[in-house]
Amino acid sequence: MIDWIEENLTNELSLEGLANYMGYSPFYCSFKFHQATGISIRRYILLRKLYLSTEDLANNRKIIHIALDYGYSSQEAYSRSFKTVFGVSPREFQLNQMPVQSFAKLTIHLGEEGYRMKISRATEVKQLKKRKRRLFDRDVLNVLNGQVMYEEFKNKKLMGDSDYVPFNEAMCVNATTTNIFDHAFIQTRASGHHDSLENYSNKVIKPLNNLFKKNYNYIVLWFGEDMFCQMNLLTILAYLEQSHYQGKVFFNSFREDEFKVSQTELTLGSYYSVYEDVLVKRMKPKCELLPVMYQAIELFFEMQTENNTVIKYILKNKHLPTSELLNRLFEVFPTIGYGDSQYLELIDKTK
């Protein structure tokens, strides 16, 4: 089904056409697709078309031509769909080339061949060095999403003479506080993770020491496109505003299954209010955001609902052994970015 959809994305797509090709009823195709992937066929087609259209926009094709190529009746209809998913209009995206959350062709049950990202990291960083050599000097701090990434970058000195710190958190779960990284924050976050203050501080706060103690002209934030990483990114950006950081900030966005970096220079000013709205008050923010963060926030609020897509998927597949169910969750929901502990908690909750 996925292969047929991919081959026909720029043709006139219909559930009836897919059903005829598969030899099943439209209802059965729709049911099995959702059961296996956790997403409806209609939603999958919409997201694939809009994501692929971002490549055409980046190549400065006329928006009306892109709209018609992907089966929209008008430029206005395409623009409405685009803004609903990405939070900006196609024209705004075309002018500013902002990072978006990838929506790649679904591949169910990846084998080891699916994990190729680590091989290409050094190569991609070399390309970055050619474009921005100043980000490899001593006055630069790289904030990396997690301990594993931190150790690889630091041990291999991938960013030259610059400094490195990890952000070992999962801000997409549990409560947080208005002041970031203070004692109340540590107490609240440690309690949410069922951890002691000492363990939490050793794991999360102490590794960030350079961020707190040193002054840097440049800070480079390495965070993936998924919701998990984007909520961590939002927290760091909010802290930089709260601490009145005056240097330049670069965001290096990448997808977890391929290390292709999209680099964007960010202007501080509104991220703390977004952090407060989203992660403290659990309200949707009012200001405009990068598409990738806009998408992640939409997912964040979806995951706050009692009967979200992940819970539904777990309920439909609860007959599977936990280890197999975990593997499927990683494959089916790459845009969420949860780790083992977050998924295990949801699995336990459904039981």
C-alpha cells in the first residue's frame, strides 16, 4: 500500500484506486493501514505531499504549479493545507527556507540497515565547517541533545576547538517551572522523573556547567526534528532569553534516520513566552514559530490527550511482546521521538 501511494503521489489518488490495486475493500485497506502505521491513509497522503512540496518551494518553483502538481484545486487550497501543518504559508517558507519536520516514506520493521545516521556525521560536519568555520573556534558552545551525541562529538572533537555540553532531559513529559534550571525547577523535574535531587542534578544540571559559567560569542544547538528534541530545544532557547544571552544562536536541525543538517540562525525574543505557554501552562502559543517547532508543539498537545494516537496503537497491538511493541513504536512514530522509558510508561498505563 505504501509503495503504491508513493508511486501515485502526483497522480489523482483515491482510496478506491488503492483498494482496487490491493484487491481488498476500501474499508479493509483503511483499517489495516491505520493498524500497522498508527496514521490514517488520508493523513499519510496529506503529510507526504506537503513535505515533498517543500523541496519544490526551496527550488523556487511557482506555488500555483506546485499546488496543481500535488492535486490541489487551487493555490489557495494548497496554501491553507500547508499553513495548517507547518504554521507558515508556502510563500513565507519559500522566502525564509525554514526547517520543517520531515515526513519520510514509511518503512515498517526496519532492520539494522535502517540506522545509517552515525556513519555520515563526520562527513556532514565537514560540510558545515566549509560554510561557517567560525563555529569551530574556542568561543563557541555546542549544546547536544543527550549524552550519546555529546560523547561522540566531544571524543571525536567534531566541532574543533569549541566546547560541548549535553542536555539530558525529556521536557516533553512531566511538569516544569517558570524559572529554568533553578532549585524549584530541579525539584519539580526530579519529582516528575521519580529521581532524587542529587541524581537529577548530576545527570542534567552539572553537565551544563559551561552554559552557566562561561561567556560564548556563539551557541550552536544540535536538536532533532522530533517532538522530544524540539521541547528540549525550546527549553534551552527560553533559558538563553531568561539569562539575557547576548551572543549569536544557531540551530542545527537534523532527522534521526539521516544526519543531514539544516542550519538556521535564530533571533531570541519570543521563546520564553512560548516555553511558558506550552510547557508550563499547557496552552498553545500565540506567536509565529519555525515550522519544525510549530509541528512539534501540535504533536505535544496531541500526546497530552487521553486517547492519543500512540495509546490507540498500543491498544490495537497489546497482544505483542513488549520488546516487539517497543520496536514498532520507534518505527511507526519517528516524529514523536520518545525513548524506551516514555513508551514503557504508556504501555504500562494501557495495561
